[in-house]
Amino acid sequence: MATILIVDDEEFLRSQLERILGEEGHGVQAVDTGRAALDWTAGHSADLVLLDLNLPDLHGIEVLRELKARDPELLVIVVTGYGSVESAVESLKLGAYDYIKKPFKADAIKLIVRLALETRRLRRRVRVLQEREIGPGQAVVAESPAMAEVLRQARDVAGHPDTTVLVTGESGVGKEVVARWIHQLSSRREGPFLEINCASIPGSILESELFGHEAGAFTDARSAKEGLLEAADGGTLLLDEVGDMDLGLQAKVLRFLETRRIRRLGGVREVTVDVRVVAATNRDLRAALRERQFREDLYYRLNVFPLHIPPLRERPEDVMPLARLFLDGFSAKFHRPPCEISQAAQDRLVAYPWPGNVRELRNLMERLAITCRKPVLDAGDLPPEVRGAGGRPPGPRWTLPAGGCRLEELERDLARSLISQALERTGGNVSRAARLLGLARGTLRHRMSALDVGHGAGGAGDDD
């Protein structure tokens, strides 16, 4: 339902438009002067304005100009019985969505309003995609408190363009997306953003990729080659999966971080480069230190500003915003009409643990954008592993024993069972379990203590 403002001094026309648009399910506000329209919009938000040009106090063109100055995205349909080519052209130049003459038929006004509201909806979706889009198929979403805190810290460090950042988290959580976001928020945004996966390239080749080489430095080095550190001068270099880098190369990367100077393989001249390094890994680098698989000095040099991205299963609030964002994006890419997601499908998407994290969710939305032929995506359209998540089987049928029972005992058993299920679903996280049960965390802890639930079973914690 949309909010539509009607601005017309003809009482009969106002009442007719209120009836027609009200039957369409919209909320309608009607005023009879330009000043009343400006006063109303100063304190309220409209999705669409139907504006008469011939008003008793202000000319409609003046009202249109002021409305568009306040909100450039507001859609205004000019309605007048005194139409002329000049007024039509002038109103369109000022940003009117369309122009319609009196008298008009009900079907005509319904159609133009539907088209205008669909235009507004699509513009909003495009704007959201543009604001959130970081690269092909990548987006930053932070509805959950945990991810909002990650992005707050990312904004902070973005303002310090020389600070090294270490981004950690499971595979698929979006480490590269956060790294690219830091780059775009920083003063280095006009410079290049380059990335290299340290796990996918053998050590000898990785060294050449990072530092470059001179002609004849090794077999097949027929010409000189610039390394990524040089190529990223003035920008940002992402060392993805840095935990898999060879120990020998780690020493050279450490030297670069300390001196900001490099020397190509086979070269004698050192070059100073200005680049921010963001490192990312899904490995536990502290464990790698203990196993002597990662240099301690490099770890502390990379870990100047640590950012840990929690897995998607620990931030269920982000699932549906991400799902809608990906589904809208792929629907537009494949020239498919927008597809809504039913509540049953949403329940299962949120309940699914997403072992592949955001990457898995993105891939699923791409698949569904291709296969879904309906305006609403339902639970039955989801793959079996997701469809089976979050199902709500019918509750047990309680039978009153012949000898009766104590209701208090049944209530305690039911409460104990529900709390245990919530803790199991959230991996023992008390804060998230409390949200699932609709309780304050303190209240849940009190009930857990009273019912002796959660002690010694997974070590329920407060990490949020």
C-alpha cells in the first residue's frame, strides 16, 4: 500500500480520486491548496503526489518545484484541466513523472498510478543495490548487531589508509567484500584494488606475482614483469588466505611491510611503493604460530587492526536482507520479474545453518532467480537441505493420564525442552537463544538456572 497525496481545489474530483485510489488499497490524503500540500509534506512522507496546476493560492508549477527540491525522488503526476504544451513541457522539465488532462477515466488514473508506483519501487531497489554493491555479486549487509560492529570498525580503519588490516572468518563469510569496502571508504578509493589468493599459487610463482621479476631472473622469464605490490601503488592489495603463504616468502612480505620497499626478482634496484595491505584468512593463525607454520613477527605486523567476520549462522538477522538483495540483483541481471519470498520460505532460510556462509546463500539465490517462474518463491522451491530446516512439526498431543497430573510439572518440562532446543539451535549462545524465545537474556539465564538447563551441555556463552 502506498501513501498518495491529492492536491486539487475541486471537491468532487478529490472525493472521486480518494474513492478510486482507496479501492486500490492505497492510503490517500487530500488537500485543496498548494500551501496545504507543502505544509503536509513537511511533516509526512508521500510515495506519490497527484498535483493540479490551477490552484487558488500557488501555481502548481511552484508547488512542483518546491516538492522536487525537498525530495528529488518524489514522483509527481500533474493533473489539470487547463493543459497546454508549454505547461506540460515545463512540468516534465522540473521532474514530473507524467502529465494527464481532465477529464479522465478511472481505469486511466489507476494505470498511471500503478506504473508510477512500480517505477518508484524499482528506483528504490536500484539505489539499494548501488549503495550496497561492492563488486560483481558482492554486497555489504549489516542488520545484525555483530555485523554492524564489524562495519563500524571497518569505517574507522578506512580513515587511516596506511594501517594494515587482518580480516579473519570462515570461508564464504565475505572477507574480500569487507576488504573492498574498506578500500572504497578510504582516501585510496581512486587507486587500484588488487587481490591475490596465496593458497592457489605455488610459492615460487607467488613471489614473482607479488614482487615482479626482471628479464632472465629464472627460466621462462623472457621479459621484465611488474609485481602486484607495484601495480597496487596508491591503492590496496588484498592477500587472501595469507595463512597458506610459504615461510620463506613470509619473511620478504614482512620486510616490505616494515620498509615499504621492494626489489624485483633478479633485480638490484629497490622501489618504494605506497600501498595498504589487507590480509585475510580462514585459518587460526595463533594455532599456526604454535605449529611454527606462520611467522610470529609477520602475524603481529599484519594484526595491527584485526576484524573478525562471524559466520552467517551466528547472524540470522542478515539472512533475509542478503537473500532479497541477491535475488533482486540476479532477477535484474537475468531480465526476470522481481520475485517475492513467502514467510514459510523465509523461516527455512533463516533456520538453515549455511555451512557455506554468504557464498552459499548467494549461489542459491542465483539458482532460484533462474528456476523460479512464480511471483512468490515458496518453501517448496528451496533445495531439500534448506527446505528441511526450520520446519514446524505439529506440537505433541498431550493426553491427560487416568490418574491426573500436575500442570506445573508439564509446564516445567515444556519450558526445559524449548530452552534446550533454542540453545542447541544457536550453538549454546544465550543471547541468540533468548531472541528466539522472545525473552531478555537475563530472564533466560534465570530460567536456565531455575530449570537446570544448559549447564555442562555445550558451555552456553554470551557471545553475540
